[in-house]
Amino acid sequence: MAQISRLLDQSRADWDRRTHQLSVLAYRLSESHGPRAWATREPRNASALVLSAWTQLEHGRSRGRLEDAAGIADSCLRAAELAPEDPTPWVVLLGLSRLERRSQPEVFGVWNEVLTRDRWNREAYLSMLRHLGPEETGSRIQVLDFVDAVRARTPADAPCAATELTAQVLQYHSVLALGGVEALMARNHWSHASAAQALDRAAHSWAGPGSSTTRRPSPT
């Protein structure tokens, strides 16, 4: 865990990178006891606590049930106390709230805690996108309203700028999952006006290679 600790220490100044690193590590280590052992050895290490909580969340998601939801929440809250400026404990709590099918006001409350610390947190926006979808507690209309609101206020170079396009990809996959004739017709999704416009906006507004734009613009 020493290498992971050094990696996470290096990304503390970039919340987008840190969140992404933790999400990838949690997914890859979801069957490992290493993160929990690390948190046990270093109970005042915020990175260890968040990684342990996130791996348990990923493990529970893959198994369809959580072994210790209260323990995950406790680890996140302790990490939040140790590093109050860090959005990642709240990102994990957001995922936990979704998996437990908490009410939308509760989930939005946790989401706002993330945004207070990192206005354009990619993982938080994508998490809310899934939460508001019909597969969880919302509807297609709620997804569209959310995407419209995000598009209206998000800078083109913000980490969460792909939210609109991600919504289109999720919609495409949901049609594929229906099977039958609907799946055969899914290829037409990208010719629909909303999907085509999302692709056009991405092509014209996303920062290209070598761009001097910042990755984490200040909130307005």
C-alpha cells in the first residue's frame, strides 16, 4: 500500500485526478483485504479510510448487497473530519446513498457536500446522472432536466463536461439491453436530434490536445 499512499498524496492538489485514482483503485481492489487492513493500521489517514470505504462499496455493488453499510459511512465521515476540504469521502457517501436507495432529498444533500468542495466533480455528476435515471429512483424526464441544467452552467473544459454525452451513451445502452427489435434499432439512436447535437457540442467545445485551458475551473 506504500505506493498507493504516495500516489494519492501526490494528487491532493487535483481533486479530479484524486477522485479518478481512488475510483479505479477501488474497482480493482474490491476483492482485496489490503485497503481495509491499511485503514486499520492507519486510522487517521484519510486516503486509507476513503479507499477502504470505496472498495467495500464496489464489493457490495458487485455482489448486490453491502456487508457493512454503517462501517462504510463511518469511514467516510472520519475521513471527512480528517480532511474537510476533500470531496472524495462525500463521493463515496453519494454512491452509498444510491446503493441503499435513499430518498432524492438525502442524495442531493450528499451531492451538494461534494460540490461545496469540488464544484465540477466528474464522479459526482455521473453518479447523480445514474441516480436520476429510471434504472434507479428517477425517470428519463429527470435525466433530461438534469442534463439541461448541467449544460447551461458548466464550462466546456470542466471535468464534468461529458455529462450530457454520457447520458446519451447510457440511453443507448438501455435500449440495447431491451433486446429484440428495440436493440436492432438502437443504431439509429445517434441520428436522433438530441444525440447528434450532444456529439456536435462535444466536438466543438471540448478542449483539444495542447489546450491551455485549466482542468478545474473556478466556480462562478
